[in-house]
Amino acid sequence: KRLRKRGRYPDVDKRYLISEEVCEGCGDCGLQSNCIALEPNETRFGRKRTINQSVCNKDFSCVKGMCPSFVTVYGGSLRAAAGAGEQGIDESLFAALPEPAIRARAGACNILVAGIGGSGIITLGALLGIAAHMENKPVSVLDITGLAQRNGPVTSHIRFVADGDIGVATRIPEGSADLVLAADLVVAAGAEVLARMSGTRSAVVYNAHVAPTNAFARNPDLDFDSAGMEAALAARTRADGVLRLDATRIATGLLGNAIGANLFLLGAAWQRGLVPLARASLERAIALNATAVEMNLRAFSLGRLAVSNPAALEALLVEPQPVRLLASGRETLDSLVADRRAWLTAYQDAAWGARYEQLVRRVAATEREKTGMSGALAEAVARNLAKLMAYKDEYEVGRLLGGEVLRRQLETQFEGDYRIAFNLAPPLLAARDPATGRYRKREFGAWLLPVFGVLARLKFLRGTPLDVFGWSAHRRRERALIGEYEQLVETLLAGLHRGNHALAVQLAALPERVRGFDVVKEAAMEQAATARATLLAEFAAVPLAAATGEVVHEPG
């Protein structure tokens, strides 16, 4: 990847995109590849996956995941500056920016750059060192990578020293950082970086985007809440020394490449007067680096704009039209049911959607009557019954891959002359790999799109004797889950009271764990069945007296 960025190795004219609608969020692609380019995509149907094209190293191991959501894109290019409008960014915005007063410490100044391997942290430290040499300023640059190659913590210690002070250690001492440039929040909030900061001395300019760690590959439901990390940084920063920027979103939207976030952060820090170097020196160092010079200079200028005229920057960020799966704000039960009923009607027919709504409404009424509480159980049933009733068979995958949402995904991310292909393992055509037990995936060209249209129109065959896809044991198991869940809900309603309400909600939400396709989904089914048996026993064991007593059963 590093050689490709410098134009010294041929780039692969190929990328992958994950269909938001088809993706189940199972995380099998992450398990197969252990790749940090696979990032969480929060949608109204739960967490799915998306590929950060700026980080992808193009080894394409993620496509080994047992999932039909991967679409190959040949040719074309990433859509750059999608949010800047057709006319691009008006350069007069940058020309009008004021030159800041340098507030960095006189003589000696310590800058700590923190990020992850493979994201340009060492390059950023080198740029600062080169710019300092241009001004004949004594400087040392120490890069600490440890075992990090990709996605591991990397820091660069840049120390500007007073003339003649040759005895200064190259590593920034504890409590001595004047500026922390945090390209990655997880690394910056770690003990190593926090130890270099001081609540009376340090300033921090950080990227609010939380990049996934290796743990995300093993835990698809990993918590990405950044509040604790941001609070830890603020506690080690001097008054008015914190600048929070959504650098990844801005770099991706205006530059078409998330790597631009690093120079964006540097530009913001410089505009705040926190970097003791002249702008001309920094810009010359960027040019000498001879890699993506135009993009990096633009990123630096955008960072300056973020500090001096944030409203102008936000005005440039015309967000692309969202696809239907974008997560909305807090839903009411009525809006949730209406949304899922419409989805199930499109999936099968109006009767299928009506069957869904009737049960959810009955759950809501019984929950109010028996517990005096409203919402949690009905919402769990509303989400999970719809999930089971819309299992992704060949008819549904065809409908989704041939649909409007995927087309708009492609148009949002790519431009130019490109062609697409699909990576599928149709059970009627594919053989299982004897070593893994998985169907072998094959690539099919765009000629398959009309076939998808035919499959979508044949959805009326679903579940009938003429449904050849439904004859498999896996499809029969998926259909059986619907009836089993409806029976579970009847059991919960019959025995429901305030004392076991929380357990009922947990039981109703179990299908959230059943994700993926084929063997991945079957493994999840087994795990959910085990959890169901345990929770059902607990549910039945809670006496009705607990509903009125002072001590209410807390699962756990």
C-alpha cells in the first residue's frame, strides 16, 4: 500500500463495496480478514459493515466472508470532493484566512502525534522535522512503532529545542507535551500518551472519529462510545486547550480520502498558533514529500478554515443523499411498526406485513395490561419478528442487489467508467469446500442484474412447493424460526408480569444474535437456542410475588 501511494507500485484497478441492505452485520468478513478497513455502519436495521476505501490495502481477504453482499467495482475512481459542489472549493476562502499569532512555547516546544500504523503518522512527524530544518530550528523526531505494522499504536515525538541545548532526550518526558495531535482517539486516550500530557501545559487537537480496533473483528457488537476517551483527554489538557474535529468525515467528504485527516488536523493546530513553524515551511515540506501534494495542501488549508471560519467549512459539506438504511433518531413504536410493515410488504405481500403488525400490537396491549409498562417488550418483538420474517433467501438477495439502494451506494462512492460484479455462492450451483465446509464463492458479472429482477418477481413462490430454493435444510430452518418465535412470544405473554419483564425483553431480542448466511447463521442459531433455553428457565422461575414485592429479579 505504501508503494502504491507513492506511485512506485501498480495499483489494482479493483475495489469492493458492501451492499448495506444485504449485509447482516455478522462480522464474518472481519474474522476472515482481520482488516481495519471494515468499519461499523449504523443503520435502522442495526449495525452493518462498510469498507473505508481510504484504508483498504486491497488484499481482498474480506470477500472470503460467507456473505453475498460484496460487490466488485472495476475501473472508475473514488468520488472526490463529493461535498464541495460541482464547482469545487472557492480558493478565496483560504486566501482570506488570517495569519495566526504563534502561541507555541518560545525556544522549546514538544509536539506528540498519536495514531495507528499505516495511517501516515510517521509521515506527519517527518514533515514537521523537515519544515523545522528549513528554518534552521534545532529539532528531533522520534517515531515509536513497537510491534505496530497496521492498526497498532504509533506515536511521533517532535521536540523543538533551544539553540545549543544538545542534551535534550528525543522522547517527550511525562507531563511535557505542549501539543498532542491525535489522529486516532483510542491511541491518544491510552496511558502512554496521557502520561505525556499536563493539565496546565498541554493542548490537544483530535479526530472525533473512532476507528475500529482488532477487537471489532472478534466482537461485531463492540462498543464504540467515545465519551470516556474524550473525557480522559480533556482532563489532561489546559483550559481552552481542546479542539475536537470530525476530521475523517470532513476529509472524506471534501477530499475523497480519509488519509487527509492528518494534514487537516495539522492545519487546525497551526491556525490556533500551536505549531512554531511558518506556513511557507510546512507547505514546502508537503511539496517535497511528493505524495498527494495537492490533496495534502488542500487538507492543511481546510484545517485552517475549520478554526477561522467553521461555518464556511460546514457549508461545503453538502452531504450525499442518504440511502434508505441510514439510522434515524429515536423511533416511536408506531413509526417502527409502520416502517417494518412496509418493508415486509415489499419483501412478500400485504398479508405478510399484516400478520407481523397484528402480533406486535397484541404484545404492546398485553405488556401494558400485565406490567403497567409500555415499550421495551413490544419494541423488541417489533424489531426481531420483522428480522426473522424477512430472511434473505435468493428472491430477497436478488431484489436487494438489483435495487435502488445499491445503485445509489455505487453512485455516491464512485465516478467515471466502472463496471460491477457480484460475489455469490448459489447453493444450487456452488460446491462446498471440503476443508471449511463453506460454499465456494464465484464472481458473476453485471449480466446477472436481469436475473435478479426475475428472482424478485418470483417471490410469490417463497415457501410454496414450487420454491426450489426453499427445499434446502437451511431454508427450512429459517422458515421454522418464524413459527418458533411466534410461539415464544405466546409463551412470554402467557406468563408475563413485572417481575420477569426484563427477562421477557431479553428473550424477545435473541434473534438479534442470529446473523449471517449459511454456516455462519447456523452457528448463531445454535448459540441463540442455548441462550433461549437458559433464559426461559429463568423466566418461568420468577414467582408472580416478585411483581409486587420490593425485590424484583434482575437478570444477569
